[in-house]
Amino acid sequence: MKLSARNQLKGTIIEINEGAVNAIVKINVGNDNIITADITLQSVKELELEVGKEVIAVIKSTSVMIGVE
């Protein structure tokens, strides 16, 4: 798979929480660093995602925002 997004992190799915329409997928990308993705249930099924499966988190964003109180 070739993508224009340069932020690609290999990891392992550690948790999938399914909701009514979407699922929250948690991926351990090493050293207990967790990436969380909110994707559709249909994508979970089409990609055959399950805990323990190795995946690639692809991050494409035009900006990163940081906030503090």
C-alpha cells in the first residue's frame, strides 16, 4: 500500500469498542503509546479488524491544535 500520508505508524489493535454506528479502535504503536481511531462499524467489518491484529495507523492532517486551561 502506498499513500501520500507520511505519518504511518505500525501497531497492534488492543481494544475495539463498538457503538451504534462507529467503533473506537485503540492501537499500541510501541512502548505503550496508544493511538485511538474513530471509524465506522462497516470499516471494522470490511478490514476484518480484531484485537491482536497488526495494522498501520495513517494520520493525515492539515493542522495540529494544542489547548490548555
